[in-house]
Amino acid sequence: MLVREPIILRDQIEQSRQELRRLVERHGMHDDKVLKQSMVLDELINKYTRLIEKY
């Protein structure tokens, strides 16, 4: 495992969380943009979890 990979993923997760918060504030919880960003965040978290569980 590259040492940097989990760090990069954590950074991407944090950026995705911030974007999700921004979208919720702007569009509300039920907007399609919010749902799509939530799915992006979920996938990043799943990827990070799978990576960590390998090692």
C-alpha cells in the first residue's frame, strides 16, 4: 500500500463532506445535487474502508 493513498483519500473525503454541506445549505436536503454528492462521499468512504481493511 502506498502510504500516501489513505492520506489522499481522507483529503478527498473531507473535501466531499464540505461540498455536501455547501449543497445542503444552498439547495436543501432533498435536492438531486445533494443526493449525488452524498453518493460520491459514500463511495469515497467505502473505498477508504476497503483500503484500510486490506492492511
